[in-house]
Amino acid sequence: MRARFGGLETPGGFVFELTGGSLCLDLANTLDERPTDSPKERLRSYDDLVAWSKQAGAATPASVRGLRAEAVRRPEAAAAVLRHAKELREALFALFSALADGRTPSGPALDALNAALPEGLARLRLRRHDRGYEWDWEEGETRLDRMLWPVVRSAAELLVSPERDRVRECASESCAWLFLDTSRNRSRRWCDMTVCGNRDKVRRFYERQKCHRP
């Protein structure tokens, strides 16, 4: 079975379930079991944030060692970045959960994303390669928040894209993960059929069994 939860240590490192289909949605999904009385925090430390960033592609493998070393040198700054990442995550969840529900996102959530845009987009650069040019991120001094730059860009691009109409929220009562519905008829209900979909099937099976009991 695939690991669903962040912070699960394996021989290969930390494994997060990335089912959002977009970097910004994958960050929003790092708070698990959100609708329940006991949501599960998957970004418990700055190192968890770095591990998520590496797996999600928000930080290059080459930059990860530098980020961790810098966090050891500047623990208070790393803690501040972690708090900021969680604040951004909640703003992203508010934005895209509203869109998934057909509602207009709240002003404060959009304001939070707009406030983060200048910091991130100011680090965008054009880099030449064999086939032409591509977007890249500023190199040089290790910035503890560098993994948030592509997240912010991802969120802005999704908001202005027609793809925003494909944002869905998992139908499981205990999940609420966000994802892009890329199915042909736009009927996907679960973040992951092997987890929430099967869980719902089991629940409905037992409910039917109860109804047929004498």
C-alpha cells in the first residue's frame, strides 16, 4: 500500500502522498483528516517541510542539503518559515476549497496569496538550455523559504487557468483533500480511490449489512 501520510520515515526518506495534481494543492493537503476533531499535521518540523519539498519537486535535491544545514544554523528563522508555510497552506485551502464548492473565495485568502506573490516571483529567472529557454529560480544564497516560491507561482497559475474549474474536494467525510479532476466526464469524487474510495465502499457495505439484519 502506498504511504498516504507525510512524516512517514522509510529507507528512502520521507514519503508524502501527492494526489493533488498541482503543487499548491499538494501543499494544502499536508493537513490530513481536516474535517475531523483531530486533524493530523504532516508538517511538524522544518525538516518535514524540506522533505515534502524534495518529493513534490518544490526544491531540487541539490538544494536540500543546504536548506537543512541553514536550518541548523538559523533555527528561529526556519521555525518562522514553517509557520509561514502553514499560513500559506491554509490560505490555499480556503481559496481552492471554495472554488471546488462553487463559492467565491474569501478576500483574506486571496490577499494572503497576493502578499506572497512578490517575494516568490521576484526570484524567477530565464535560463538557457539546449532547446531554448525555460523558467528557473534564483540561485546563490540559501533561502529557507525557497520551496514556497514555486508553490505560490503554482497557485497563481491555477487560479487564472481554466483548470481551476477542475479543482475538487475529496468526498470522504474525514478527508477534504484537494485535487484536480482530470477524468473525461469530470466525475472523480475521491483524492485516491485506493484509500478514500475503498474506505467509503467499506462504510456503505456495513451500512447495507446493518439494514438487512433482522
